[in-house]
Amino acid sequence: LKNYNKVITYASIVLRSNSSSSDALMLRGLAYYNLKRNAEAKADLNRIQNDPKYGKQVQSLLKAIK
């Protein structure tokens, strides 16, 4: 739990300076997902579902959330 919260904190810091960072969005989305905070996870993952690097992973995660 502590590590997921740290991931969320640090990813949020990165996103304040670069709101389109797919790496930070992916990390924070995964942390939210693992903490069962599905609304927040879905919000982050929806922003990168067409990303060339993470698109396939994100789409399968979004299906798991629904």
C-alpha cells in the first residue's frame, strides 16, 4: 500500500510539470487500479489508451475495470 501511494505522489508531481507524460499516467493509473480506486485509474488510463507505447496494456486494463 505504501509503495502504491508513493507512486501516485511522485507520478502526480511529474504530471504537474508535464501533464501528457504517458509514463507517469501509466504508473499512476496502475497504482490506482491496484488500490481498487477504479474511477481515478480509469481517468488516467483513458488519457493514454491510444498511446503507441502503452495502448494495448491500457485497453486490457480498461476492460478489466468495466
